[in-house]
Amino acid sequence: MAYELENIKQSQEIFYYLLKNHELREEAEPGLYKAYTESEEVQILVKSQGEIAESSIERYGDVIYLIPKEENSFLGFSKAQLKKELCHSNATDRDYYLAQFAILTLLLEFYDGQGSSSKTRDYIRVGELQNSISDRLREGAAKYDEEEEDRNGLAFTEMLQSYESLRSDDRGRRQRTTKEGFLYNILKFLQDQGLIEYVEQDEMITTTRKLDHFMDWNLLNKNNYDRVLAVMGEEDHE
């Protein structure tokens, strides 16, 4: 299939913009947005460039996103990079998985995977999230034996041990070896990625439109939601 030179140039301009910004909003770049949404040829060319770059191009509402695939450590993060970002300097794999569990718990506190929008609340306090992480870890460790943990992929006992090994600090310090610092570092990382807003003075967390879009349109389809509930030890009551 032959493409016009103008369409090729527009697709390259759109993809380069996505590489720099990871998203293209209609209000910010109406010309590029219109070129993508109104020209099938431009859209095909942009998506093709995304595939070559091990990414997908998705439009949710009035925003076009560049989403790196899981194995894409060039545009995304490798496991080693994420461990460095989320954990303390001497972190083990179980510390890394604990950080992932904390993020998963945060998502479950905000979204339930039901209805036209999966979002169920506007904000959560840091203390409430911290208690929820602790409660879910204890519930999981009490419910599953090691064989069951291996089967569902979540080592609750080891993550609970890692979490309880973190000190508590009521003086407001945020060292990564404390529960407060552990969670603070995760929240700052998610905020840097444009997924949440963390109001430190109020100890309050809200989600961004970007995360709401991802959860509603991509991450929380019914199959994924049921799988998350299963490994977290919950049931989907309809």
C-alpha cells in the first residue's frame, strides 16, 4: 500500500511527539490530534511505528497514549530499574514484589472494575492505604499456605515479613527503610509518572485522568479484574 508523503510526515511528527511526551492531548495539539483521528492512513502509520518501538498507541477519550510493552525497558522500566526506583539500596526480590503489591493495593482501593467507570472513590489518606496494605498481607498469609502461594504467584508470607521488617517512624522522616519512607517513595514515583496526585501536607492521594483512562479502558477489563481478585483472596460478588 502506497502512502502519501504528507501522511508519512504527519505520522512521524505525531510519533515523535508521543516519544517526547508519552501522550497527545487534543487541547494541547489539536492539529496533530485531528490528523491522527481523522485520517486512517496516518493512524495506521503511527501504530506501525509504535509496534516497531515495542509499544502500542491507544486513544482514550481525547488523549492518545504511547504505552510501552512489558518487555520494553527502553521506553519503560526494566525490573532492575524499577527495583532501584521503588526500593531501598539493598533491596531483595521480595522487597520489589512488596512494592508491586502496595501499588496493586492502591489500585484496588480506587477501582472495582464494575459499571461504566470502575472508579469508586475520589481520594484516600496515606494512613488508610498503609493499614490496607498491612491488612491484606496478613489476610493473605493467613489464608494461603506456601504451596498455594506458589500457585497464585503471590508470596504473602515473605512480603509480610519484608513489610514488618520496615521500621515505623512517627517523626515524619522518610527513609526508605521505614514504612513511611517505603510508601512515600512509591507515591512520588507514581506521581512522577502522571498516575496520581500526592498532596503531602494533607497526606492525601487522588488519581489522575491518565490512570482513570488506563483502568477503565485497558487494565481493568473483566478478565484482568477477576484475576486480580482471585490472587488477592477476594470474590467478585455481582
